[in-house]
Amino acid sequence: MATLDAGVLRRIGRGRTEARPALAKRKPARPRLGPGRPIPFGIALGPALLIAAWVLGSATGTLDPETLPAPWTVAETAGDLLADGRLQSNLLTSVQRAAIGLALGVAIGLVLALLAGLSRIGEALVDGPIQIKRAIPTLALIPLFIVWFGIGEEMKLVVITTSVAIPIYLNTHAHLRSVDARYVELAQTVGLSRRGFIRRIALPGSLPGFFTGLRLAVTISWLALVVVEQVNATSGIGYLMTQARTYGQIDIIVVGLVIYGLLGLFGDILVRAAERKALSWRQTLGD
């Protein structure tokens, strides 16, 4: 019985000895290199922290109400503007201007990018003027646009359109030029026509750049709108802010700034949602 027990113990000991190398060969878990899973409503976290800091600073007296009114004061002012109808009417005017200018700018920028990205002659004719416009600030062109188009709606739309077209052109053109040459060779091998090459290879390849440009364009459209609505405007959020500046109504100015910020944020959210849907075939770190 004692011998049997000793044999069992020896076999158990050998098993443990043989198991040690296997355990030693286990590799440590790989560190996570990506950003991780998306946080639900994570895009609202940053703005929520800003508002919390604003509330805390106003409640403790750290922020001077003459410099930056408290959030509840701004909310009360927004309620008054809604009650008398001024906020809705001016907001509708601003959204219309930005939407028309954005649509025109996107269409023009996309057409120019296709001309320059798919043709050497088009690139020679288009890229130089675009780079010149890119180097000239929009504010520097406003006096010239006023001389050419007057101070009405036409001038405002021209400013927004030209500002929006630049990021659309630059990003779309860059991605058109970066389409893998192997796809071009494959298209030639299978006998794709020029139209088929554009539809099946060039345009899908340029979509990531187009959406990057579109996100920038949405933000730039609001920035340009802020500028043009303070040039002899009679309506719009910028006009409302200009009137408030004249009478020292800081709370109305802050209401306008909050509205511009929210419009830019929600516009970016919509573009990102459209990008995810259009590029669902592509796996990225953001997924």
C-alpha cells in the first residue's frame, strides 16, 4: 500500500513537472492599442463638462456676470426671445443661408475636385486658383465681394459658398489622387470604361476624403455665416448679436454663441452618421 502510494505520488510529481513548461509558455495578454469601444453618447461628455464648469463658476462667483452671464440667466433670455418670436425668425434665416451656401459650396467643390483629380489638364487649370483662394482669408475678400455683389443676400451666399468649396475640394482631390494604382491597372485589365472607372473605383475611393471635407465644410459654413451676418444684415442670429452688442446685452450675445455652437455640433453629428452608413464596409478605429 505504501509502495502504491509512492508510485502515485511520483506520477503526480512528473505530471506537475511536465505542466510547468506549458504554463511558462503562455504569452501575456496583449495590451489594447486601439481607443476601445465607443462610449454611448460620448460626444455629449465634453459639452456637459463645459456646462458644469460654467454652472460651478457662476454659482461660486468665480465668473463675473458682467463678463459671462450665468447659464440660468442665458436660459431665461433665450426663453424671452422665444416668447416674442425673435429667436425663431432669426434662426430660420441663418439656417437657410448656411444650408444654401453649404449646398452650393459642396457641389462646386466636388465638381472641381473631380475635374482636377481625374484629369491632368483639369488639375493644371483648377488647382492653382484654389490654392490661391486657400491662402487668402475670407475676411480679406469681403470688401471686394461687397463691391462686386453689394451688401444683400447674394454677397452673403458667395462668401459662404467660396469658404465651403475649399475643404471639399482639397480633401476629395487628395483622396482621388491617392487611389491605389493597382486598382487602375485592374480596371484596365477587365476593360472598364472611363465612366465605369469613375463610378466603381474613383468615387468610392474618394468618399473618405469627401466626408472629411464635409465635416470641415459644415463648421466653416457657420463661421462664414457669423461674419456675413454682421455686415449690414437685417436678420439672422449674427444680426441679433450685433444689435445686442450695440446695447450691451451680453446675455443675448451668449445665446447666439450657444446656438452657433449647437448647430455646428449637431451638423457634425449628422455628417458622421452619414459617413458611417456610406462607409460601413470600412473597418476603422472609430468603429
